[in-house]
Amino acid sequence: YLVSSLDASLKRLGLDYVDIFYHHRPDPDTPLEETMYALRDIVASGKALYVGISTYSPELTRQAAAILAEELGAALTWVWLPDLRGRTREVRPDALTLATEASATVGADIVLLTTKTLDLQAAVAQIAPYLGHDSIVLSFQNGLRNASAIDEALAGAFPSRASRPLVLSGMVPFNVVRSGETHWTQTTSGHLVAKDHPRVDPFVKAAHGAGLRVDVEPDMRAVLYAKLLLNLNNAINALTGLPLAVELRDRDCRVVLAACQDEALALARRLGITPSRLTPLPASAMPRLLRTPTPVFANVARASLKVAPTARSSMADDLDAGRATEIDELQGIVVQLGADHGSSTPVCARIVELVREAEAVGPDRHRWTGAQLRRAVGL
């Protein structure tokens, strides 16, 4: 398949060879040796000067290099692209302090809360006894209400609001996939955002020093609402069970997402919220783009959203594992707030129903095609 794929590409491009030929992800059904033999033959035939791999785990990368260098005697230059920015970082175990006990937060200046919203109350109850009044809790969780929910959950340990730790909102715009036993890959683009506050400066500077960009924004309500609009795709991706890149190429899936976003945008207008711009296009323009033909969507989206082949929503992982999902904080919160403020949300409500049905069935749930899902929500 690799050789025939390259032959077809060379024919389309009108070239005799390419500089680098990438194998973008390992095939679990094909022996690694067979794939490496194909890459070796591609270089030997002169059809590529170099071969490269991406989204391979560190262990598979070492095995692949060993096959070529030791068993085949091949001297090839390898390029490994583990994330969208073409970089990788290895952290030695002895450079980390790892703990599973909440008491490890004693003395911490900043605690980053990254649990699912379903686990928020339990997580706060565990760490509260070890926090001080000068601690900072920074919520990097999906949803609109986490900072206030954390603050309320701290009331038991800190009855006086003035004595409670400072709770700030944060936002993670990208998707992360575990691609190996000890390897995680950022599979969609974006930068972290934290509430603009003088006491968050040390965290922002430390993150920047480690090569992690963190932007600060004064109006996190607008940022979190913009992220909610993007997260409305999580349920659609989970119901289809498709990789994110494949799902977004399905116009029927995008039409369903556009309808969910239309309902959320109408609600935002009632709430007096103007969602932040997390992409080159304003949030109000996204539903229209989603409904365009796939070639148009792909060309426009390519400039604003990078998606790795392995990307998928964590809600899909939750359904595969038989776990409860965060649907209440996504389409569910749109339905709830819509009912409170007189804003109609029929498509979001139907998506909530379908996710609940999938949760009840478990890993053997139905995987919807885009066309089936579109019909199921009445579009």
C-alpha cells in the first residue's frame, strides 16, 4: 500500500521522486517489519531521498529504527513528528514528582484542576484540607461553571469567602491523545488561556520558560463560551466514533454541529455574551462555514485548525470505556440555559438524548453515520 500510494502521488505531481516520504501512523494490523521493508525499498528505488514517521510512540520509533539500522543495515535519516508543532520532549522519571494522594498539594502555590467536570466535587473535597488561603486553583476544564462550582465546593473547608483560595478559570483549546504507554500527543492546534490576574503571572512565566504558551484574558466568560461552541462537536464525534479529521470531512456531521452552534449563539445573544475569537473567523461565522461543501470547508479550515490523524474527542473515549460523559456541560448546558432564558434548543436536546442512550448501551453502542445522525436530529 505504501509503495502504490507513493506511485500514485508521484504521478499526480508529475515528479520522479520526493525529498521525504512520511508514514503518518502505524498500522496495528501490519507487522512493523513489513512497513519498514517498504520504506527501505522506497529509498532504495530512488522514489524518496528520506523516509519519515509521525505519531509513532517512542517505543515503536526505537523498534523501527532498530529494524532499519541493525537488521537491514540501512542508514536512513529519520524525522519524527509527534505533535502538530513538530517537536517532542522527553522527561526522565527522576525529574518528576508523581503522587496519587491529595496531600501532595500541601504547599503548592498553584493547583491545576484538570479532572472531568463529573469528578469536580470529589476532587475539590480531596484537596481542600491541604490548601491554604493564599493558594490558587486554576481550572482547566470544559464547561462554563467550573470556577464558581469549585469556589462553592470549597465553602465547607473555608466558610468565609474572604479566606478561600483564589479560583481562576482557564481554557485548553487543543486535544491530547495518549499514543503510547508513556507518550501523549497534542493532536489539534491552539494555546492555553488563563484568567488575567496578577497572581497568575508566576505560572504564565514558568509555562513560557518550559516552552508552553499561555495567553491571559480578562473576560474568561467570553473565552469559555467560545470554547463551548467548539466543544459541541465532542458529542457528534463520539456518536460517530470516527477520527476527528474524518468526521469533519463529513458534511452531514458538520451540518449537525452548525445547528448546535446556531442554538448556542442565539442563547449567547440572550445572555449578552459575545464569544471570543479562538480562530481567524468570528464565532458567528462558523455555522455558515460548517455548512459549505467539503472542499470549501477544508480549504478555509486548513488555515485555522490543524488536526492530526489520531485526534478524537475524549467523550468518544468515555463511551468506549463505558464511562459517563460531560454532555451536561456541553449540549446539556445549552438546553438548560435555553429553557431558563426562553431560547429554543431542539437539536442540542436531541444530541443529549442520543448520548444518554449511548451511555446506557456502553461500548457496543451504535456508531452513527453523518447522514443517520442528521436525520435523527431532524435536519
